Amino acid sequence: MTSRLFSKVLLTNDDGFDAPGLRTLTEVAEELAQEVWIVAPDHDQSGTSHSLSLHSPLRISQKDERKYSVSGTPGDCVAIAVRHLMVSGRPELILSGINRGANLGIETVFSGTVGAAMAGLLLGIPSMALSQAFSDRSAVRWGTARALAPKVITQFANGDWSQGSILNINFPDVPVSEVGPIELTSQGTGLMEDIDVVSGIDPRSLEYHWIRLRRAAREDAPGSETSAIARGRVSVTPLQFERTNQTVLASLEATLTGA
């Protein structure tokens, strides 16, 4: 046990406590850490981004030793774990995922997987978001993420990247034998194209509405996450809170000063 890379890690996700990706991540973490904590949403919280539940109470259910579900968002889970449950000490690393589906480009802004890692960043804990791309939802290549995640996590276990950023890690939708090397990437545009509202009438004759993300395959800039994943590479992107558009800022400043 003393040879493990970490003494204590925290796992969470946005797909929910019983998600297969979290089970896969648990196997990975148990290889790397002496003590693994799991604090995850009690149901799917995809698309909740960085949100915190400020207007409703949270319920915690203990599933096993160091394993809990929370009636809240991924961000809530991180806060509950670090500030309430882990009284013996903070985790050295937070791992969020492994998400069913890649988190690329613009979509990272909406991702609860990424949001949980950003909550870890806010608390000053090194955090990684991990996602497995798929083309067939019923045949996600969890084996690819399972085989590669320990190496990727270990590769970046040390370094100053955590001083102001998280790592967004995406595994490609190819067999392990066909995966290329790790590629450091930028966020890029990704595959998210639009947001739709799908409406209908339920059996009680009441109107309902579903929010649906529309995605489309398209070329992205060289060096982007989408480009790396399309070429069978593992993409690793440092993401931060600062999102100021410096080009527009300069333009607005010129307008304001009359330059």
C-alpha cells in the first residue's frame, strides 16, 4: 500500500453514483491511492456545469465505507466531501468522471464533470475531469479509459498546472491498441452546435418540454481537443476560470476612448 502514488483521492462524477464510468474510475483510483473516497450525485446531473445548490437542503446517503451519494450537483458533492465528510484530511487529488461521452470545446462550459473539477480548483485541490468518447451509447469503450487513465493521471500527478487550472482529459473512441500518444490541447470549438426544445403532451394532457443539445461533426482547429480525439489521441487541456475575450476587450476599450 505504501507504494501507491497518492495517500487519499476523491472521486465524483455527473452521471450519478451507479454510473459505469464511476465504477471504472474506482478501479483506476484503487491502483493509485491508498484511500479512495467516492461522493457522487444520487442521480444523473449532466449539464449542471459549476452549479451549487444554494436554495435547497442536501441529503447524504452512505453506501459503504468512504462511499456516499448526495442529492445535489457534482459541485455540491465536492463541497460536501471536502468541507464535511473528509474530516480526517483533504484529498491530494480530485478525479471527476469517467464521463459517458467526450467533453470537448464549448460543451466543457456546461459539463458537470468539468464543473466538479472546477469546484476542486476553487477549493485549492488538484483536479482532473476524465471522459470517454463514444459513437455507440450502448458500446462505450470503458476498457480504453480503464487501460489509459492510470498512465495519464500518473504522468501529470506532479507539476504546477494545478495552480490556477484543472486538466480536462478525453479518451478517444478506439481500441487501446489503436490509441496514439497523449496530446496537450486547447479547448477549441467542439461538437456542440445548438440547443433545442422538444415539446409534447403527457398522458394527463399536460404540456412538457425537454432541453436537447444538438451536436454535429465538424473540423476544429489543429491542436484542439476535437482534433486530437478524431485522430485517436488522448487530449489533455488545462482549463481555468478566466474567460475574458481579450480581443473584444481591446475593441471595447478603443470604442470607449474614441481611439
